[in-house]
Amino acid sequence: MAEKWTVSEVVELFALPFNDLVYRAQCVHRQHFDPNGVQLSTLISIKTGGCSEDCGYCSQSARHSTAVENQPMLDLGEVVAAAKLARENGATRFCMGAAWRGPKQRDLDSVAEMVRAVRDLGLETCATLGMLKDGQAEQLRDAGLDYYNHNIDTSRERYGEIISTRDYEDRLDTLAKVRNAGIHVCCGAIVGMGESREDRAELIAELANQDPQPESVPINSLVQVEGTPLYGSEPLDHLEFVRTIAAARITMPKSFVRLSAGRRQMNEATQALCFLAGANSMFYGEKLLTTGNPDVEKDKALLGKLGMHAL
């Protein structure tokens, strides 16, 4: 069983001198991973827009006035073509996201077909489809799904300020269904939504105290989209983001910690500090669901400058 962390202990991590925190995270990282290896994942939106949830950060909510329109689900051929391109560009995991509160059975049947096709290409598969009902995780497992993403988003204390259409326990319930079905858990958070450092410490402790810990932990920096309630929020300081990565690495030593949304707003030096602080996975490709991401060639150049390689 992994070490249990109190919120106050994680707050103490955040408060360490920056050099000491990053050094400690790097030491933990080297105990468990190749320090110069990074796992590459590509994310595609298989169903964009029209979601009934009111997540304050999300451009795909039907409740927010954004430029994102409700679109039909991609067909199998489109998904397979995108997966082949991701594989050619070096990605080893292909993630499929859908803007749903949760999948209906007919939707799940289509996603299962996509999962089987992507697995046949030799890629790991991941899906993020919202909340799952009883039996749905097992259907995804039987189709060959490797990972299911369902983020806790923020601290338990602030959750109701960000989302009102579901509660924190709904998140944990879906995570339990995924884990009980034998699917790997991908669970992380979004920072830069106006939360305090203690809020960030609380969400890191919540993630770290899952038993077992998530195999994959995406840390997103809020990408502000005009028309969403969180548009205009004070951006998170980049060094505070690096501290969050370091705290995740120290508290979850065997998890893949992923640089996710927000990389386009980070310069190369900030991303390099994140890798030094223990990040060893990244979303790779030009788009994350509906927001931009550094393009493949730019990412390859950055990894080359750092002497890093794909796992």
C-alpha cells in the first residue's frame, strides 16, 4: 500500500525552497523511471460539444456561449486514421474523449468498436467518456481498453464552485467502477482555476491517497476559453505549476505524471523544469479536445534539445 499523505504534509512540500523541492522530486523520479524517458500520448475528441454538464472551465458545455458547436460522433474510419497518424508520430497511447455526462449504450457500443480497432494497431487505448453506469467499465475492459481517464479536477472544498451538475462522490464512484473492472486509472486535475496553494495540496493528497494510486496523473493548466465562467481567471504562476508537478511526483512515485493542457502557454524552459521535477508523460499532437497544443515537430525539437526520448 502506498504511503498516506495528509494535506498539511503536502502543503509542507509546496513550501520547500524551489531547488530543494525539485531535487527531491528528481531523486524520487530516478528511483522508479528512466530520467530521460517520456511517454507520448495523443488525444482526439470523438464527440465534441453539446455536453449537459456545467464545468466552469469547459468550452464544450451546452450551458456556455463558446465557439464550440455540438458535433456528431466521429466515424470509425476517422478515428483509425487519426490513430495511425499518432502512431507514425511516435505516440504509444491513443486517448479518445467524448463530451458526455456519461455514455448511452449505443454510444458505448461505438466506442468499444473504436477501442478494438486502435488496439489492433498496437497502441495502448484510453477513453474519457464521463460518468459510467454499472457494467459499462466491464464492457470497455472486454473491448480491450487499457486506461480510463476521469479527473477529480480540483479540491473537494472547491469542487462545487467549479461544477454543480455532479458532485465529488460521483467522480470517485466512476473511478471505483474503473478500478474494479481491472482497467488502469488515469486521474488528475486542472490547476489555475483560482484555487489556493492549499487547494492544490488537497487535490494532490486526494490523488496520492487513492489505493492503488492512479497509474497516470495528468496535470492540466487551465486554458481559458472565452464564454466559460472561468475566462479571465488570474493565470497560475509557472513556477507554482512546476511545484505542483514536483509534489505529484514525490507523493505518487510510480505514477506517470503527464504534462497536459496548457503547454502552449509555457515556454521551453518551463516545460524543461517540469521534466526535471518528475513529469514523464505528455500529450503530443496539435490539439487537445478543443484547445491547442504544441505541434509534433516542435515537441520533437524540445525533446531533442533536452536529450530525452520516447518510452
